[in-house]
Amino acid sequence: VSTWSSVPAGPPDPILGVSEAFKADKDPRKINLGVGAYRDENGKPYVLSSVKKAEESIRASNPDKEYLPITGLPEFTKNAAKLAYGEDSAPVKAGTIAVTQSISGTGALRIGGAFLGRFYPHAKVIYLPVPSWGNHTPIFRDSGLEVRGYRYFDKKTVGLDFEGLKEDLRNAPEKAIVLLHACAHNPTGVDPTPAQWQEISDIVKERQLFPFFDMAYQGFASGSTDRDAFAVRHFVKEGHQIALSQSFAKNMGLYGERVGAFSLITADAEEKARVDSQLKIVIRPMYSNPPLHGAQIANTILSTPALYHEWESEVKGMAERIISMRERLYNELTHTHKTPGEWSHIKSQIGMFSFTGLSEAQSVGLAEKAHIYLTKDGRISMAGLNGSNIDYFAESVARAVK
Ligand code: PMP
């Protein structure tokens, strides 16, 4: 008998499973709105021009393929921290941010989970918004933290359950860890307003909670990397010692290159050195050191003013195309197809995703009847819509709802 004969089959990944079903579908009208990857106006993956130019300049410099240090390319991590915290942030200026390169956002969250699991000096309990990105629970559970939830989304208003959120954070045990999506909340597309972030910061302070920000979409929400960093920078200004996960998958379109960063704010240089030394000890047995190429691309963009400006306008372009799809989808559902129900949330939601409010039966039905693939919770990736498929999508949704 085989050594693995008693390994039970596991369920397919809820998001990546949608892509597999999409690939197997032969209908020419098929649309994949499952995975959160940007698509251009022709529905094609998009390699940013700033990225292509960065790659050319890297190639021209004839680089070697040596290992990076355990915590990655030092210039990259420095520039990544500047992008998130802002050039004139106090801990950036004081040099008290412990930062490491990571295998994109997922790896940053995992390093953070492992570090907190090992060194967080209070109860190792993390509160996630309900709902949250599907991978958060397994990442933190596998890191040895106890995962709990705080209310976030209100099905009735298809918006933020702010009262529920506040109540749950106030009732969380003191010093619990709380995960916050910095912007463009996945899967709901619903973000707190700046005023609401200020209230959240106050409660986090009152309850001495430890804020762990997941920033996977900086620039993708509003089109401005500064505006999208509001929550992170506000918390830092308020004196919170935050943990931060960053991903360059979406905002630089570097999905498969796996470029990210994890950082912690420390009290002073001496403490930073201790934290840095332990980050290395956490990372070394996981993967020794991170991949080189993507970090070189991101760093070239972040450190070359002309490329940085081009990148900023490309991020804005992606965000604006998504926003224009929201406007158009709303109009088609409401005016063209007179779809029953209220659809203004399509326009007010933020970032890559929209939580449509479609039921599981309707979502599954769209795949079976219309070759349109989305996750069962009714989430669609707005970036999968374009001028050629949005009519068919709106018409199919209208039919599914009527
Ligand atoms: N956090 C959130 C909220 C996400 O949506 C994603 C991407 N789907 C990630 C983290 C991490 O993605 P990656 O590992 O590709 O950077």
C-alpha cells in the first residue's frame, strides 16, 4: 500500500478553482471575473510600460544572479517603506522601521504571522474583518495565531457595518492583534472613510490593540499611492506601532514576480537591530532569501524619477479604467436592463473588486448558463470587464436577477 493512501482529497481553492473552470470552458463569450488580476481594455494581461523600461535598464546593466541577503534588496526595502509610510514620516526619518523583502503580499503576511506568533508578548489572537481575503485565515492559523472576526460588511446596505465594527473592536480583549485592509478591501470593495479611520485609530488606542495593515492595493483604489496610504500614515502619525504587509503584484502588475515587503515600527535603532536579527531567523528556514528580479524591477521604478512618474500615471490609468467600468455597469444594470434592485454600490465600492450582492445560486448560475465565472460570494473583479464584454455581462446579470 502506498505511503499516501490515507491522504484525504482537499477542496479546490475557492478563487483559483474559478480560473480552472474558466479555462476549461470553450464558449467564446466566457468571462473570468474570479481572480483579482488587472486586464486591459482588450481583456489581456497588462505589462506596465514603466516595468518594461525598468527591465531594459536592468538588462543593460548586465547584472549577475547572486543571492540576495535574507531580508532582500536593501535599496528596494528602503524605497518600499518610503512609498508606504511617506518620505517625511517620522519612523522613516528616524530609521526605526524594520523591513524585509517578502514573497509578495502573501509572504509578507506569513512572515508577520510567524514573527507575531513567536514574539508578540500578549495573547496571540488576531481579529480579521468578516469577510476578508480568503487566504488570511489559513495564513494566520498556520502561523500559530488564534483567528477571530470583527463585523465589517453589512449585507442590508451593501456597505460598511461601522457600528458593528466599532462594537466588536471595543469588545476585543485588550492588546489583541487586529488586521486592517489599508485600502480597496477585498472582497467587499468597501473602505472606511478618513473620518471613520480616525475613529478606528482611537478605538485601537483605547483598547491597546496591535494594528496589522495589509496593503495589497496601494494606488489601485483612488489612483493615488499617497491617498491610498491615508490609513497607514494616519495610524503612524497617531503613534501606533504598526505591522505592514505590502504587495507590488497589483500596483506594478508584478503578480508572478512575487515582490512584497513586511515591516514593523520599532522604538529605536537598537530595538530595530534586534527585530531585524529575528526576522532573519524567521525567514532563513522558510526560503533562505527572496527572488531577485522583481525586486530589481520595483526598485528601479521607485528610484528613477522618470520611471516613477510614468508608473504613477499607469497606476492612475488602471484605477480610472476600473472606475469607468463601475459607472458603465451601474448604468447598464439600472437604465439599459432595468435590473430589479439597487445597484449604486457598484459605483461606490472601491478598488479591484465589487461585492455585487448576487447570491451563491445566482453566481453559480452565471457560470452554468452564461459562461461568466465569479466567486460564490458574488464578488467580481471589475478589472475583468471591458468595452467588449460589459454589455453581455450586464444583460446576463439582469437575466439572473429577474
Ligand atoms: N492581501 C489581500 C487583501 C489580497 O487581495 C491579496 C491578493 N489577492 C494579497 C494580500 C496578496 O497577494 P500577493 O501574494 O499576490 O501579493
